[in-house]
Amino acid sequence: RAFLKAMIALCKARYPINQLHRMTHQQAETELLKLSAALHLAMEQKVDTALSTYQQLRRDRKFFLRHVKPIPGTKKLLRELNRRKMKIAIVTNANPVLAHAVLDHYGLKQLVHEVVTEAESGAEKPSPIPWQHAARKLGVPMRKCVVVDDSAGGILGGIRAKAGLTISVLTGNGRRE
């Protein structure tokens, strides 16, 4: 069904209606076969691209789970913030699939209310947009938010977003600026 809709859209885009009416049945059939072959090829290429992306994500996921570890005390802090009824968002430039995999792997996902990625917010740190997007999702004014980050870009983004407080945690991630 989707293929048929795509074929109709391609025909309409490629041929003005008056040109379609002047084609013989044989010409129309030939053009339709050409378009069909082109569409099949495009779909196969998208499947190949999607498969390649999936395989790369699987490799990246294994790497992330081996090398990306939470800052010591993170789980304890998140539990305490939850106990105090604080709303928590994770803001990351990481790929959404990888970010969720890491959070799941370390049992942190259920301790946060929102996970905001660059893909979702449309911007990456140091832009203030991811932080502002997280605040909106949590329903908290930015001036009442506390940004905690271990990178210069994250800290700069928190300041630019006009967070009530921005805290830098030095973990060795990135450069000290």
C-alpha cells in the first residue's frame, strides 16, 4: 500500500497531468516499470542503510556499555532526589538508542523523569536549547532548575539557558576550562 502511494506520488511529481493523458498505454506501462524499478532500488538502499546503522549501533552499544560508566554516587544521588520529590532529566548529546541503553544497563532510567537527547531537542550542548527543552518537559521554569554536568559544553549550555544554578563536576570528561 505504501509502495503504491509512493508510485502515485512519483508519477504526479514527474509528469504533468496533461502529459499523462497523451501517453499510450504502452508508454505509460514502460514509464511505470522504470519508476517502479527506481523506487525498489531506493527502498533497498534505505534498508541497507538502516541495517548498516543498526549494526553500527550494536557495536557502539557494546563499546558504550564497556567504557561509559556513571559518576560514582550518581545512583545514590538520584534516589535521594526522587525521595525528595525532585523532577530529574538527563540531557545528553549521545545517540538516543545508546543513551537509553546505558541508562537501562546501570539501572538509572527508572530514576529519571525525562531523557532529552540532541536528536529530540534539535540542538546539542553548549546550546541552551536542550536544557530549556528538558525544563519544559518537566514543567519547571528554567530559573528553578539546577544543571549538573561534567563537560564544558554542558556547563556553558546551562549558563546560557539561565538555569537557577549550574554545577560543574570534574570527572576527567573533556578539558578543564
